[in-house]
Amino acid sequence: METRRYGLRNEIGGTWAVFDVFTGLPAEIEGHSYVDLIDRDYATEIVDLLNSDDFARRLGWEAS
């Protein structure tokens, strides 16, 4: 069973945050933290993208 590294959290005020489930810290891409997101669908896409890249990295594949 695959362990998903990134998750989605509903924050106070109705915004969304993408976070690392192992550290509890916000996910970052190129220095940008994915917090205070107002669009849940966008946040979910970021979670899916990060988990796909992480899974490929763990298998030794280069993510596209």
C-alpha cells in the first residue's frame, strides 16, 4: 500500500493548506508554501501532483 506523503487540511477561515503528513509542515514548491488557498479543487490538484512526484522519486523514476 502506498503511503501518501502530502495531504489537504481545512484551515480556520475556510482556506486550505497542503501539508507534509510526516512533518506536519506546509508543503513547499520552489520556496512557495501552499497555505491559505481558497480553491479546494486547486489545493487537491497540488496534493495529487506532489504525491505523484514523491511516488515516482521513491521508485527511482524521474517525474515529468
